[in-house]
Amino acid sequence: MTSRTRTFGPGGRVPDLAVEWHAGWPSAKHDPAPEIQSHAAEEHTVIMRQNMSVNFEAPFMFLLFGHRSALLIDTGATAEPEYFPLREVVDAHIADWLERHPREDYRLIVAHTHGHGDHKAADGQFADRPRTRIVGPGLEAVTAFYGFDDWPATPRELDLGGRVVDVIPGPGHHASATVFYDRWTRLLLTGDTLYPGHLYVQDWDAYKATVDRLVSWCDEHPVSHLLGCHVEMSTEPGEAYPRGWSHQPDEAALPMKVEQLRALQTALEEIGGAPGVHEYDDFHIWYRAD
Ligand SMILES: [Zn+2]
């Protein structure tokens, strides 16, 4: 009883990213907005953001639907469902989608851009979910699940059933970081490797190689937008909100262009591994050599 929707070809849909993301409230306690904001970028793609009033990290999360399986990328910064009901919200999105595209034995893969706490906190909410696989977040689990055999050199494909996502190794901010390229929307989901905000480099050489790898990827594939997992810059070029801020009324837009990735590549060449905070228009690069 599968409904025959057409196969997800490459570049099938231009995602609608025109959404005003809620960016906290002067008093977090009185924030009237829900814990999670959802935006359908197109029929088979939902972008979610954790409310800054629940946790200042306010990470973005992504839900991609294929014919056989959905892919949830990241589970946010808060574990407890009473403060952050991610499972409930994701289950509702999946139920909605299945109502429009009925099929049986639909699965869910819960994966991560990387293993930091603000991207995996609610993994436990999915632990008892039927037909659900939680990946990682450590390097061994990531390598085994996607089948990387020469990490970090070669990307692997993840097939959600007619919708293929390329998983690109992205160490540097975190050892097991991955970047996701969705052929359907042509979105490149860059995690904490690139977003409008504070870019924390843990391993300089690995990070630089990752940025080079992503630039090459963008040279060879059509990319509609780059979407990271946070926004910390303001609309004023070069101005970032301080870490821990939980109200960002003039925050920069989430979507970035390939030119901004190239600007990051150029910045890394300029910095050459010098420790410090290096401020650029669209991001601040933080590097402490240990
Ligand atoms: Zn993060």
C-alpha cells in the first residue's frame, strides 16, 4: 500500500527559507513562543529551531523525508521532554507527512552534525521509538553506520528511499563532525563548521582540510544554500552577540552562500593557524592552540 510519489531526483525542489526565526525574548521566563519552531522548507523537508529561551544555544535541527525513512539531523540542547518536547514535535511531523504520503513500516534515522552536547541532548527521547536508529555520535559509530573506509577523505551516500543524502566528513570543530548534502533541495547542512557566529576550531589542520573539502564539493555540485546549526551574528557586519545571550532581535539570517564558505577558506589562509579570535563580517573564528 505504498503511494507512488515520484522518485526524488537531484535538485527537485527549491527550499523556501523565507521565515522569521524566533530569537528569544527579553525575559526568557515570559517568552510566549513554543519550545520548538518548525518551518516546512518544502513538502519533504522541515527545519526546526530550539527556542533560545529554553537554551541560549538555540540550535537548528533538520528533518528530511525519503520514501522509506526520515532523517532527523541533531536533537538539540535539552534532554527533558517537559522543557523540550522534540520527540513529540518530530512524531507529529512524521504523522502529518505519512497522512499525505501513506506507507507502512516507515523508519527514522537520528543522526548528528557532531557530538557536542547542544546537538544530541534529546537523543534519549528517541531511545524507545519503534523502527528508529540512533547514530553515533562518536567517530567509531559514525564511521561504522555510514561505512566510511578512508575517513575523512571520501563522502558516503545515505539513501532514505529515493532521496540520497551525501555525508561528507567534517572534522575540525569536533572529531566526528559530518556535513550533509541533500541532493533533493541542494542544501548543504554544515553543522557548526560554518554558520553566522562563533566558529570554534578544535583541530586547525583538520578544520582547514574540511573547509577545503567543502569548497571542492561546492565546485562540483549545485548548492542552493548552506545552513549551519546556530545564528550568533547580528545584521551588523562583524558584530556577534556575546556567548550565552538569549535574545537576538537583530540576528543575521541563517542561510549562507558558497561565497561565504570561500570567505572562510580565505580567512583560514590569512590566519595560518595563529591562536586568537579572528573577526570577519560573517563569522568570528576562535582558535586556541593547546
Ligand atoms: Zn553547537
